[in-house]
Amino acid sequence: MGRVSDSLGEQNQPVSFVEKLAGSEAFGMMFREGMGLVEEAAAYLDGAGRDEAKELPRTEALAYAAESMRLTTRLMQIASWLLLQRAVNQGELTRSQAASDRHRVKLHQQELASAPDVFQRLPQRLRDLALHSLRLQARIIHLDQLIYAGPEAAPANATPAPSPVQEQLAKLRDAFAQ
């Protein structure tokens, strides 16, 4: 985090680069990616995916059902989180309201539901959607932790590194104070 100063040595509120990121075009791209993935998965699972699932042997059909349910759950969490962040970015909610238990989206890292060898026998499109959703979920969980982890999330013994600029300003103040 950077800091905003009124004058030499006086520091005000920290500038949160993470919050700037959450409101940036990078977030807009992540939002479009996530919502597009939701639409793409829904279209696949309601269309070609149904047809492909009907042709699978029993083991793979069960794995398909498990993967599609997990994919849907993962994408609903992603969409909920993205919509909540958009509401914050648009001023409909404050960051603290979004962090409250009432609004907070609980993100859980989900792995694939199937063993790797069974997963490899599932339709390619389902595998692609599942893997894409896992990568997006990992990015969102990381961003969520950066946004909502307070100072208490920092290690107890961690002390901020001294700012070279602040050290030089202190030396100047000391020199002119004498």
C-alpha cells in the first residue's frame, strides 16, 4: 500500500492498490470472463452436454454428473462474488457492507470431483469448462483474500520495511531543526 501525504511526514489514509484493481478495467475483464463462462457452461450443459452425457458408460456418466454439479456450484459462487464486487464498484454497497456476513460470498476452493483417469475420459468441452472455472476461481479467491484480509492477516512479527523517502525526509528535518 502507498500512502497519501498532506505535507512532509504527515500520513493520512493508505491508498489500497488492491481496491484500485477491484475497480479497474482488469476487474471488468474478469467480470466479463466470469459471466461469459457462466453463460457458456449453462448453454453446454443444457444442450450438447446432455447429449454427450447420454452416450457415456456408467462410470463416466456418474463422473459427468458430479463434475457438472461441481462446475455449476463453482460458477454460481464466482458469479455471486463478481456481482457483489460490481455493486461495490458502482457505489451500491460499501466495501465494509460487502465484507459483512449478510453480503459476503463464501468462496471455497473446489477441486475436480473425479479421479484424473476418469476425468480424462469425460467430454473435452466439460473438461475445458471445469479447468477454466478452476483457474478463474483461484484468481478470484486470491483477489478476495487481498481485498478483505485486514491487517490482522499479516504475520504478527512482520514489521513494515522503512521507507527510504521517509528516512531521507527525517534526516532533512533533523538537519534543519538544529
